Amino acid sequence: GKTVKSTITITVTASTLKISPTKTSYSIKKGKSCSIGGTITSNYNLKKVVGKLDGSTYITITSFSSATKCNIGDTKGLNSFKASKLAKGTHNLVITATDTSGKTVTQTIKIVVT
């Protein structure tokens, strides 16, 4: 028999997943709304984005119009919570994103209602 030798090179590219909010803190008057802005981007396809307000999940997104980018300010997405319904005090909006490489990142945005 004949022996054949070959070399296979595998290159693994690290995920660039990041959450880039326009601001990390908002101050609003009770009964008013605020528009959370920014983007979530990755060089891999986005798999899941979860928004939690004060520890309670209010949205889970698993379908994206752009496979590698999600607009935080999309009113049907992460910006869909009702800021005008928040009680006075400090509230935490926690955004967690996961891409298809398995990388997960989290960003907390503070909302102060006066």
C-alpha cells in the first residue's frame, strides 16, 4: 500500500461580540419615557439577546434582521419595556448577548426615575 501524508491547518477566529450602548445611565421623570440606544455586534452570527429589567426578563430575541448586528434602540426589541411605567428610584436594565461562537457578554444600563 501507499502512504499519503497531509497537513490540515485550522484557524480559529476569536469572537468580537460586544455591547455598545449610547449611554450607560439615564435619568427620567416619572411617567416619561426614554430611548435606550446603541448596538450589539459580533463577527459571528448573534444567537440570543436577553433584556432584563430589575431582574425580570422582559424580552428574549433569537431572530435578527442582520445576523451580526442588533440595534438596542429598536422599539420592538430591547427598548420595548415601558419606562413611563417605572416607579421612582434606580432601575437596572441588563442586556446579555450570546453569539454562535458561544461567547456571552453583559452590559448594565442604569435608569434613575425621579
